[in-house]
Amino acid sequence: MFKIPHISPARLPELLRRMPKAELHIHIEGSLEPELIFALAQRNGVSLPYPDVESLRRAYAFTNLQSFLDIYYAGASVLIQEQDFYDMAWAYLQRAAADHVVHAELFFDPQTHTARGIAMETVVRGLHRACTDARAQLGVDATLILCFLRHLSEEDAFATLEQALPLRDLFIGVGLDSSELGHPPEKFARVFARCRELGLHLVAHAGEEGPPAYIWSALDELKVQRIDHGVQALKDPALVQRLAQDRIPLTVCPFSNVKLCVFPDLASSNLAQLLDAGLAVTINSDDPAYFGGYLNDNFVQTFAATGLNAHHAYTLARNSFEASFVTEAQRHDWEHQLKAVFESFSEHDF
């Protein structure tokens, strides 16, 4: 077991910024900054209901998940050409590299685009090209996870899967996102069973606004390998035991939880309790353009608000590698890098 060196609280923010980490809960459409939205709107001749960047940014005030989704889908309307999807992903991946993200699994919502007449191939090829370039130019290993919109029907999800199958080699898994309440995971049991047969990795949003029952359903009906969010798990001790025992990762998104009124503020986050319960928790940015910050912002501000320490930082970063859909060799290499960064912060060096 790696012995965490003594690191003073004053140096903790810099450690959080510099340590290598994986991001496993990032909606690429949710990384679309107002400036890029306006640039793409101009390029594609799309009219926006906001006169300028600042008025759009001011509209980023949400009271719940649905009010966020309404503006999220409006922003996505500027994505039309393959290059648009590339530019969006590339902008995120550059920020990820600056945050010392070594691996990112990008969620994308094809139904948001195919419903507007955009071809599946346009979406996937643009995103995949950015991921390929990120490996070569930024040193960021990036892959794609196709998400089904849960407010739509399972039939629609099946149709989306069929459209994506010719591009099967360009994405590694499927997820389930959008409006959680009223759309339990079991609604998509058959399409997830089909994805499992195809050898795709399986994840699902459950237990941010939805109850612990949704997490049980995602595990037992969809047979997911990872729970996205999952903060409501603490309301069910038997569920906590199951998650801990099976090492089911939770991709927690602190800023999202506050912006969508799950918790009143970061200090109220239950991240410490989830860690204390032995759960494989990770920190992620979710929809960073809309929720106020990217991965390092989530780490630094959450640690400042909750009093988490260097031991928690190491655990969270290591969990992110453990939870990643990667090879053991990649995992081992990143863990080695993580230890090296922590050792470089040892107080004995000063």
C-alpha cells in the first residue's frame, strides 16, 4: 500500500491540479462554452434567442435538471457539421490536458442531433477524430460512450443503436442520461441487454435526483458496470453495502449536485461520507460549461468546502483509474505517475 507523504494544506490545491486523473462523467455537449456556441452559430447561420455571449451565460441559472436540459438542447442546435463536433471535443480535450487529465471517457447524445437531421456518422466521426488527435498531440487518452436519452422511448434507443452499429469500433460503451425522474432504468432493460451482447461497456445515470431504487435497477436490470452520480445511495444502507462489496464506481459531480439543487452548497456534499463508506467514488465535471467549472475546479473548490485532505485526493485519483475502461497496463502506468506526483509534494523536500 502506498504511504501518502505529509503534504501541508497550503499545498493541497496545487497537488489537486497537478496530479494525473481520469474523467469519467463528462457530457461533451455540456462542455460547449457560450463563445463557441456563438462562433458555431455564425459559421452555420443559426439564429440564437440571445443577443450576445453574456446574455447566454446569464441564462445559465437552473432550478432543476429539466430547466438545465432546456438550455442544453438549445445550445446543441449549433452543431451541424463534422468539424463542429470536432471543435467542441477539441476545446474540452485541451482543457482536460491542462487539468492533467490523462484519460477521459466522453459521453455524447446522438439523439439530440439525429432528431435535427444530423447524420450519426457526422457526430461520431467528428468526436472520434478529436479523440485521436488528443492522444497524439495532447497526451490525453480519450474514448467515447454513446448515451441514450431516457425521456425518449426504448424503441428510439434501439433505432439509435442500429444507426451507430456501423461505427461500433469508434465508441466503447453506452450510457443512459437526460431527465431522471419518471424514467427508471428498467425502461431500457432490453436495449442494454442487446448492448451487453455486443460487448459494449455499460453505465447509467442513477441516484442524483432519482431515488436509491433507480441505482438498484441500474445494477440489477441493466447490469451496469458503473453508476453515474449515485449520491442518493447513502439513503439505503443495503445498497451502500452492495456498492462497496462489488466495487461499483460512482462518478460523482459536485458542481452539478449544487447547480441542480441536490445539495444547497459544496460544503453539504456527501463525498466524504461516500468515501468513508468504502465506495469507489470519483470526481467529475459533468457539464462544465453550464455548471461553473472543469475537473480541477471541481476538485479544488470541493476540497476547500469540505475539508478533504491529501489521502482523499490520492484515493479519488486512484479510483478514477480503477473505474476506467482501460487495460491493466494503462492503469498501472497512471498509478505510477500518481505516486510520483505525490512524492514530489512531500514536505521532506523543503
